[in-house]
Amino acid sequence: MKFEFDHLFIFTDIGAPEADRLVSLGLVEGTSNSHPGQGTTNRRFFFRNAMLEVLWVCDPEEARSELIRPTHLWERWANRQSGACPFGFCLRSTTPDRDSIAFPSWAYRPPYLPAPLNIAVGTNSSVLTEPWLFQTPFGQRPDRFSAERAQPLEHPIGWQEITRVELVSPAADLPSPALQAAIDTDRIGLRVGAEYCVELGFDREVQGNRVDFRPGLPLVVSW
């Protein structure tokens, strides 16, 4: 397996009040971080093998700047409830050199990353009906973080590992080459549906439980 699922982000309202339901259900929130120069900030929930991020634009001027414009993050966030896909999927390489990229990409060098680091962004970044695809050179399982980076991984609800990721999309019938390449890794599933949604499965879904976070979050979780 050359690639693993690293994390998912969902665009939300400012402050991500939609994520409060995750907390009330029994998830322990990790630290948040901001992305200076990109104009975004987040709330994050960590599991042993991956992370769930809720993300919003906190500085529209930065998000619309010349450097950030090719990502189309501003348009994606601003139109998340009017046709733009509200998700981003990050994969990580498991090869020793970590240089293998899962999909056709271009090098994005946001101001918050020290040189020469960059993020590989899918060539479908301008296709607003598809998820924003990206891969970082420093992706790692959260249960392997160093002590100074460690995040809470134990949750009262008991979720441990993300074992299924499936995108439901009204535009799934004709994926771009970049999205198809991501699907071909078998880390993300894709099927047609009337509205954008992501289904996450935890721990092989052996308990047979399910919760639907819509309409607040376009997210369905099974465990």
C-alpha cells in the first residue's frame, strides 16, 4: 500500500459551530491551528490513523490573494452551500522517500510552510464540483506523533481508527483524472448522490451504529 488516508477537511461557518455536535457526541477536540497567509483556521479531531478537520476562512483578503488564488479555496468556501464541493482530502505516501504523489498535482507553497516544503495539490483544484486533493510530505499517523505534537486520541464514544472514507457527490459520474487517480488508490470511495456528503467508517463498523450530522455537517459516521 503506497498511500494512506491522512485527513479530511470540511468547510464550515466561521468558528465551526457545526462541530459542537461532534463534541457533544463524545469526541475530544485536539488543538486548532491557523494558516497565516492562506487566511484559514480550523478545529481538529484526531484518531489513531487519521484526522478530521473543520475549516473556515478567517481572512478573506489573504484567501483571495494572488498567491492563494490558484487553490480556489476562497471560491470553495464561499460557495460551499451553492454548488461547490465542501471537502478536501489529504493522502500521505508510505514510501521511504515520501516523494510519490497519488494524483497529478502542482506544487503549492503557502506562506506558513518553511522553504523548501510544499504541498502537492491536485490538478483538479479549479474543478469546484470536486474535492480539493492534496498531499503533504510530512503526513503521519497521529499515534506516531512526537511527544511535542501529540494530540488526544482517546474518545468517550470509543472511535479509534478511520477504516472507510466515501465521497457522495452529484458530480461523481465523470471524475477528473486527478480525482480518479485518488480513487484508484482505494483509500477513498466515490458514488453518485443528490447532495455532497462524506461517509466515514470507524473500526470496521462492527457495532452497527450510525449517526447523520446533516444538515449541520455533510457527514455520516458509522461504527
